[in-house]
Amino acid sequence: MKTLIPALMSFSLLAGCASLPPGESPIEEAQRRLVKEAPVLVADGCLYRRNLAYLNQFIVDESRTLGQDGAKEVIVGFKDYGVAINQFVVPVMCASAMPPRGDEKGGRIAPSALRPNEGKSLLFPEPLNAAVAKDDALLAAYTQLFAACDDARYRKESRYDCPLLKPEQAALLKARLKTHYIVALSVGGERTSTASRSAGAAFGLLLGFVNIAGDEGTARVRLVNLDTGNLIYSSFPGEFRGQSPSDTYYDLGGGRSSYADLKITEDWVKRMVKPLFEKQR
């Protein structure tokens, strides 16, 4: 019997080692660090207007406002989990391939809804400040934050850690924004012009608490680790593909669809942010 004791002890130790929890996942690391290391939010707004008197076009001023208002809502959502976001930027518009841009490489872009006659055919994304417009590397880095990163292999892994940024892009954004983590927010909307709406209608209502029947919108929150350049979280894991925040869906026929209400509310922000802070195991 004495000779069996060392063998049994060795087996117990091996069994104990096998049952030890795996190392910290990227999201678990972020949960721990974000409370003390404030991330920076980078927003991408994209507003498309269907006009009656002019060609349909993407609108610069309203896209910027869409990104800004969305950023403010998401900042509140992160604060509920003890994470302070003290800085946000809206450097580009229509960088994400979510609707309303989709797969289009370019489109007609006007400076504002009040100046539809000044629309020009431009490539996406459109830089929203002079510093980004003059710096090709910076523009490319910001744009890459919103690029596709949905490899099926990474989607199936519990340790979601999808390569997104090139090392030089991650280093550039890290130095520029003085942060280890970026919250990347995509907000898109489509607005239909009608006789009852003036050209200067408040597009910011997409992010308010007012119903605006006839409009469509999309949104997505991501978290990018600049130490690795990897995407470690994306709301609605299959990527958010043109769904409205409303749960009420109507089939209008002819391949068109709409939702009863279109508004980004506190509850919807929680739906995008909450999974990032849930216990992973």
C-alpha cells in the first residue's frame, strides 16, 4: 500500500492542474483594466438622405452629429459599469460597411441638408477634420477600426481576439490618443425627405426619445486593445447587420422593411454594452 501513495499523490496533482481555470481572456483583462485605464471612444456616423428635389446623398454635418450624440449615449452606458470615458472623437464619416453605406466604395456627399446642391461624388470614408484629411496613415488607422473582422474561427472562440489593426496602426492610435483601449462606435441612419419635413430637420432625433416613423438606423459598439491591435468585443457577435433598435418589425413588401420606432435609448445602449461586462466563466 505504501508504494501506491506517491502514485496517488502524483495523479491528484495532475488532476488538480488539469482542472485549473485557463488564463485570463482578453475581455476579462479589459474588464479589470478599464476601471482604472480610461478608454477613448472613436465614433463613426453615417447619415443618408433620400431627397425629393435632389439626388440622394450622404450628409456631412448630420453624420457628425449622429456620431457625437451616439458617443454621449454610449459614454453613459459605460459609466454604469464603472468605466469613465473622458474623451471621444468623430474623425471620419461612413467608415463602417454597415448600412446605410453597405458595400459602396463611394457616394454623393453634401456638406449639410441645407446645402444639397453642393453634393459631390467622393470615396468613403470622408475625413471630418483637417488633421485627419492631411495624414493618410492616421486616416487609414481610424478607418481600420471599423473594418470587417468576422473570421468564423475567431467568432467561435470563447477567447475572442480577432486581429484588426496592423502593428503600426495600433502604435499610431495609442500614441495619438494616449490610451490602451478604444471603444469604436458605428452609428448609421437613413432619412427620407417628405413634404412635411423641412430640409433642416433635426437628424439628431435618431438618438433621442422621439419616434420618427419612416427612418432606419443601425449601431454597433466594439472594443479594440491597442496593445495587441486586436478586436476583443463586438456587440451582436455576428456583426450588427442593419437591424433597428426596435423589436417590432414590419414587412412592407417588395423587399422593403421598417420598424415601429427608431431611437437609440438607454435600454438599447445597455444591450450593446452589457455583454462586455458580463462574467465570462
